[in-house]
Amino acid sequence: MKQSMGVRLWRWTIISFVALYLLVPLYAMFDFSTKPFGFADKGRTFRAWTMIASQPDLLAAISRSLITAAIVMALILFMIVPTAIWVHLKLPGLRRPFELLCLLPLAIPAIVIVVGIAPLYRWISINISESPITLAGVYSMLILPYTYRSLSAALDAVDIHTLAEAATTLGASISRVIFGIIMPTIKTGIVNGSFIAIALVLGEYTISNILNFKTFQVVIAQIGRQNGNVAVAVSLASLLFVIFLLLIIPTKKRQGAVLDVDVA
Amino acid sequence: MGTGSANGRTGSRYWRSKSAYLGVLPFLLFSGLFLLYPTWNVVSGAVQDNNGKFSTTVLSEVFNSPVARHAFANSLELSARTAIVGALLGGLFAWAIATGKPGGVFYKVSVALSSVLAQFGGVMLTFAFLATFGFNGLVSSLAVKFLPNTFLADSTWLYGMTGLSILYTFFQIPLMVLVFLPTLENLKPQWREASDALGGKAYEYWLRVGIPILTPSFVGGALLLFVNSFSAYATANTLINLSDFLTPLEIATALTSETGGSNPAEAKSLSMFMVIVVIIVMSLYALLRRKVSKWEQKR
């Protein structure tokens, strides 16, 4: 359909306004991170960017966050996905309660979860050890609604009952059915879920800050108090990294999963 | 929603047995520990004092405290503002995306960028806006040079309601794009053609067809944005140092306060009020979604 002059004018006004809103702060980050700081600098400098690598706290925090993300992904792969498949296959009566449980975190803000988990976390840290596992446990629950949405969409799209029956008839064990047959068929859903998991873990601040666990975001905030330029450079770098991740994950439906915030 | 194609009809009798329930046990234990226990802890803790005795004193204390009320009102105001502005701008932007070439570069870039920026809250967002409007920031240093008497030259406005609203709207717009774009794409061009063919004007199409169809999904999106900013903590925490400004900040202070000693019962009571608001809004959202999914076919 050909667009009238008025529509096009409106369209471009909206686009330029929103684009300015979203892009100017991002450009400002770049501008700020190349500003001279200290007495040695004259004019623009990339010193803040080169200093990223020499921040021991930061590198430790990045690896800590990545380990946490890996544990979250393992929990998704070996616990949440198999349970979702199991419920679909064997316990159709539990589907509704399972769905409700998975959507529960939507009603509970992260800050409230922290309030509830703080005593347990403190107890575990004192009596067992302070490890990313506890944090990963909380995160895997926080992202449950998103994981569930992309999983159940994928499970609904395939007739897993026929697959399971065929595999069992041919002699496959139940673990083979879940991990060898069904999981590969819903790969897209799992990849979607995992992508959201990584993005969320790397961007999480509320819980780790209050529980005093020095994750990526917490350390960026810390650096920001000492050296704004470096903190801004790190933030921009990590943003670019996430965009890069998004572009290299080669799934057609990826976009749909990130869109999948609707619940009902 | 969420009704599957296969509903466990074929061969389920063969599968079904009591021992099948053991399969969900690990997940149940895990979610019990990390999800149900914290939830229960907050709900039950809200009606206990700090010694674990049943009492509604803290709950009513919090309810009547002017500080808590002020923070709560601020939280509600901020969420309502950014939900409305975010929904309007995001909705319009989604419309601009939907009217472009489907699958074109602009479409792809906007959607990809939206899905990243919708998550771009917290520390990094604060830095981005400090680099823009903060002391020595990009816009403010330009303003000092060229518009020295405007509010842009003096960055104090950033550290209050106005600043927070502007920061929050930054992630609300892309979220609205993600939520609203699918509905816009479901508007069939045939409807417009039918309206045109019957002699309808553009405004008549929007008034009689477009807006009635889009309204439930638009309002639903706005409700989602409301919850999104109502629950947000990280951005506010890194931008302003006022512990009583918003309810999430107040909760964090009550929980971790290093000066006055922590007060978990207060944190739980405050949390309870937050959860009540979120549950009300999310139920409205669920009702609206049901209405939307009646006519919107699944993608």
C-alpha cells in the first residue's frame, strides 16, 4: 500500500524521536569513555578501554558471572527441561499446577525474592560455603516464566507422545527418550530459553548486590565510584557483546522467544 | 492459552502410574527451596514481628508510616508515568516499524535492538544517562556552552522523579515494542482494504477497526510496563542515594541497613504490599490477554 504524505511524515517524526532517545545515551557512553582523564591525557584517549583488561576485580567478576550463567544453564538443561517434558508426557494432570508454579515469579519482584531468600542464603554461606550455586538457584527460578514460555511453545509444536511411543517401542529407555529424542527436537526452544538466561544473569544486579555477591554488574557499579570512564567503557563493551551474541545465535525463531513475555 | 495439540490421549494410560510423580520430585524440591520458601517467608513474615510471633503490628505500622506511604506513592507515580509514556512512545514506534518493509533492515535492527535495550536497566543505564545529562556529560556540556540558562545545563534534575522517569522510559519503550509489535502485525491489510472499499476514511478505519482491536493489547502492554518499573530496583539504586524515595529502595534499606540495624519484618511487610499491587496488575493483564487471544491467532 502506498503511504500518504501525512503518514510518512508522522512515521519519520516518531522514528527520529525514539531513535534519538535510545541512541544518544549510547553514543554519549562512547563519548564519555574516550574523554581525557588524569593529567597525562591530551585530547581523546582510549586509555579507559585499555584499562578494562587491567582490572582484576572485573575479570574475577566476569568469570564469576559466567560460571553462574553456566550453572543456570545446566539447571535448565538437566532439571527444568526434563521436568517440563516429563509433565507433558506422563502427568497431564499436573500441567496446570506446573504452569502456575512456573509463572509465579512474575508476581514476585526480584527485590521481594531477595527478602525471602536472604535468611537461607546467609545460612548456606555460613554453614556450607559461599558459592555461585545458591545464586544460580535463585536466578533459575527468576527466569522460570521465560524458560517455561519458550519450552511449552516448543513442546506444543511437536507431537512428543508419538515420538516417545515410537522410541519406547524400539527399545529406548526413558532417559534416552527425554535426552536423545525429545530434547533435540525442541532445540530451538531450549536455545531461546538459554539465551534469555545468559542475558539475565549477566545483567542482574538487584539480588547479587543485596546478597553482597560480587557479580559483573555489582563490580561495574563499584568501578563507577572510582573511575567513571572505565566503568562506562565496560558497560558499553558488555552491551556490544550482548548485541553480538544476539546476532551470532543463528535461530529463526529467536526473536519470537524474546518477544514471548505474554502470559495468561 | 497454552493448550497443546496432543493432550496426553494416546497411550497415556500405559505411561501413567503412581511412580511417575517421582519424576517431578527434584524440580519440586528445588523450586520449593528457591521459590516457594522465599515466597512463604515473605508472606508469613509480613504478619510476624522480628521475634517470629504472630502480629500485624509491623504491617499496620508500615501501612500508617508517612515515609512508607510517600515511597509507595512515588513508586506508583513513577510506574504509572513511565508505563503511559513508554506505552505511547513504544506503541507509536512499533507502528512505525510495522508500517515499514517487513523483514527489511530497519525492521530487523529495531527488533534486535529493542530486545537488547528492554533488558538494559540498572547500572549500565545509569552510566549511559550520567554520560549524557550528568555533570560533564555529552548533552549537559553542550548545554553549558550554548544554553547556559536552561535546565539541561544543571544536571540536578536527573537525580529525582524527572530523571528516574526518563531513565525508566528508556527501557520501557523497547519492551513495549516487543509486546505490541506482534499485535500490530496481526492487523490484516484486508481489513483496511475492506474499510476503504466501503468508503471509510482513514480516521474511520482507526476509530472503528484499528483502535478497538488494538486497545486490549495496548492496555495489556501498559500494565506489563507498570509492573516492570514498579519492581525495578537496580536503576534507582545506582542513580539516587535516597533510601526512602521508592519502595524497592526502602525494602533494601530495611533489609541491609548498616546503621540502624536491619529490620526484616519491615522489609517483609513492605514486600507484601508490593506483591499485592503486582498481583492485582498481573491479574488484570491475564484477563486482557485472554480477550486478545480470542481473536489473535497463534504465531
